[in-house]
Amino acid sequence: MSPRRLRRFGPPLALGMALLLLWQAATLYLNIQDWLLPSPLQILQAGWQARGVMGPHVWQTIQETVIGFALALLAGLTLGMSIDYSHWLRRALYPLLVLSQTVPVIAIAPLLVIWFGYGILPKVLVVGLVCFFPIVVSTADGLRSADPDQIALLRTMGASRSDVFRLIRLPGALPSVFTGIKVGITYSVVGAIMGEWVGSSRGLGVFMLRATNAFRTDWVFVSIAITAALSVLLFGLVNLVERILLGWYYASRRTEEWAEVS
Amino acid sequence: MTQQALISVRNVSKAFSVEGRLVQAVDNVSLQAREREFVALIGPSGCGKSTLLNLIAGLMEPDQGEIALRGDRQTERLGRIGYMPQRDGLLPWRRLLENVTLGPEVMRRDLPAVREQALALLPLFGLQGFERSYPHELSGGMRQRAALLRTLLCEQEVVLLDEPFGALDALTRRTMRDWLLGIWERFQRTMLLVTHDVDEALLLSDRIYVLTPRPGRVALEIDVPLPRPRHEGLLNDPLFASSRESILTALREHDG
Ligand SMILES: Nc1ncnc2c1ncn2[C@@H]1O[C@H](COP(=O)(O)OP(=O)(O)O)[C@@H](O)[C@H]1O
Ligand SMILES: [Mg+2]
């Protein structure tokens, strides 16, 4: 690891390891029963043993998450751009979208099962509903924050409205859009699991429920660990795409930071 | 050489409503720029210089008066008049070469040819070897030169420069001023320069308009009596000194 990476990832890694050790020691020395709180090593062991059973469940959840998130991305970008496109749409859509966020998704999920059955569709929709809002807001705000001077400059070159959108507003909005995508993606896996709780025969959420009913606390923890790992993995992927697409943005921000300290 | 005005501004006024109050930014201003002429506008800050350039560029329309391009009042000015804004306006996500060819890209001209042309001009603009740099990697002077190259590559009939060196330190400013002189002599484009540096205006231009503080009116119009080609040595010329004196007097008379 390079020194910069070490400085960045070192502290959280060290703290995480310390907490795990503490947990392991506590379960060992305080004699806590397994069904109440298994030790990290026991969880690891249980996970390894259950890997064959869990595979299809995990795969199912991954599918729901990815498809649902793709849907959220599509809807979020479309709605964000529509809001930006016309004042009328902004005034009409924005309050409704905010209102939609006050209805708990967990209350809508059963309805989706009633309408669309027990297949993958209702779960995909739950993921979409959970993730789309931050993307809408960040897209609309990003497009709106374009520099009026740059727009004026482009107009003096004879640019049309679509030129301005393509050359100034869209690229300028990307950093903001990615912020929304990152907020959305962190909710996505949890969204899929909520969708599964309402009615499903496969998925991490189902596995979690069954483990709870069987008092297999170690399996519950395994599911939690996998949920977290999936979320972090997806977040990391988005981060990677962002770094590739927006290299200029991070480089210019670093220069600004330098200018501040120097 | 034709003496018809390329740009003529006649009795133009423009007011803004700021929090319900009407602020007169430009008041009954008339000015002209002939073909291949270098014209400077001098005035204190807030006197409506940028507003005047925005009007000429066609970004906004005057409340009163008229602006004609080659004698035509009806013509669409947007797209025909080059504008270098007060801040460089370089796009942070584009590399230098893509930034300076933005105009031709918008105008859907032959991009590979324009790129060739831009690359060939980079040394003259002190930007050789930086074609793949992002704006934040460039110094203030380099950014301004890139912005000017971007404006010139649009190949429009007139170029408006809004305090192009305003944000630079005094030393860089002087270097850039002498450099701009060379650029103008080479490109021979009609230019309208906004500045509040009297020496800069005198050294560069054929004609100078001095504007009053808000609302902006023309206080003085002066033909610069210095021969071309110009060079820094003219700063000590008696003709230079007397012109400078009359401009400073005009500025002082209308002060506050
Ligand atoms: N878009 C605008 N809306 C409201 N007021 C403006 C606008 N543009 C300029 N002004 C006002 O008009 C006056 C002249 O501004 P400006 O043309 O920028 O002056 P200068 O470029 O000479 O410093 C200022 O008082 C400014 O506040
Ligand atoms: Mg100004």
C-alpha cells in the first residue's frame, strides 16, 4: 500500500480490527450464549458452512439490486432533466417527489406484491423507489448550478439551447449527479432485502427471516455481513467509474486544497 | 480600407431592476469601432462596461437606442461577435486543446483542421506543450492567453475583451499587454478592449472612450496620436504623456 492509501485506509481498518477483537474476547470471557451473540470466528465458520445454501439467495439479491438500481438511475436522470427543462415541470414535479419520500417504502411494498405477485418485479421496484430520489435531486441541482458566464460565452459562439446543455450543463452537473448516485447505491441492497421480506421465496432477506425463526443468530450475522459487503462493493464500483470519468474534477479539487493550505 | 463603422452603438441605454429599484447601468452611450480598429473603453468599476459589451455581443437588448453591425440593425449579433469574458470561462473538464477549439466545435466547423491550426498557434500564445493540460494546471496568465486563443479561433468579425488582465499581478499584466500588442498586429482583428489601466489603453488602441461612473456615459473620446507599430518605449513619448493627462483629467472630473 502506498503511504497515501495507508493514511486513508489505515485508521478505519485498525479500528475495525480492534472492535472485532474486542467482540471476540467479550464472547469468550463473558460466556455469552451463541444464540444471543456468536463470536466473529463462529460467524465466519457458519458463513463458510452455509455457502452452498446461501449462493442462490445472494445471487437473487444481487440481481434485484442491480436491475432495480438501473431503473432508479434511468428514472432519476430522466426526472432530474425534466425538472431542469421547464419551470412548469419543476413546480409541478418537485413537491410531488418530495411528498413521495414521506411515504415509507415498507408500506408500499405489500401493495406491490398484491399488484405484481411474488416474482422479481416488486423487489426491483422497491429498490428503484428507495434509490431514485437522491439521483433526481442531485441531477436537477447539478444542472441548475451551471455557470451563467460560461453559458453566455457559448451563446456568443452561436450555440443553441441543446449545445449549451450538451457542452456546459451536463458535464458540469456530473459531479453532483455522482453524489446522488452514491447516496442511492448505499440504500440499494437494503431496499432489495426489504422487498424480499414482504413476500419472496429466495434472496438474502428470505434467508435472514428463516435464520431468525430458527434462532440461527450466526446466520443472521452472516447475512448482515454479506449485505454490508455487497453495499460497499457497489459503492466502490460507482466510485471507480466516477474517478475514471471525473478525473479532472478530483484533480482540480486537490489543487484548490493545496491553494488553501499554502 | 473602408471607413464604414463595423460596430456602431447609437444612444444606447440599459437599466436593471435590482430588488424593485431601477439601476441605470448604461445611459445614452454612442460609440463606434471601424474595421481593424483597436478601441478601448476606460471607466471606473461598476460604470456599465461589461453591460455595454453584453449589449454589443447580443446577449441582451438595449432599452433604448440601437446597435448595428456593418450598418445593419436587424441582424443577429450572437455568433458573429467574439467575447472574452472577465473571467477566463475555460471549462474545467476540458483539456486545453479542447477548450480553445470550443467555438469551432459549436459552429460545426472542420475540427481536425481547426486542431491543426490551434496547435500551430500554441507557441505564439506561450502554451506549447500544454495542449493536454486541464485549466487548473495552468497559471493565470496562461489561462487568459488560452481564453484569447479560444476567442480568436472563433474567427468572428469583432473581438470584445472584458478586462482580460484584470485579475493578474502587475508584472504579468505588463508582459501580457506587450504580448497582446503583437497579437493584434498579427491578426488585425477589430477589437474592443475594456480596461481601467490608462497606459494599457493608450499603448494598445487607436481610439479610447472614457466612461463616467454609474450611470455610464461617454465623458471623452480621444484618438490616440501615437504611430504604429507601437512598442513599450512610447510610454515616455510626450504625445503619450499629454493623452494620458487628458484621460486622467476626464476620469477625475467625473469622480464621485
Ligand atoms: N444582470 C444584472 N442584473 C442587475 N444588475 C446588473 C446586472 N448586470 C450589471 N448590473 C449592474 O449594472 C451596473 C454596471 O455593471 P457592469 O456593467 O458589470 O459594470 P463594470 O463592468 O463597468 O464594472 C452595476 O451597478 C451592476 O450592479
Ligand atoms: Mg465588468
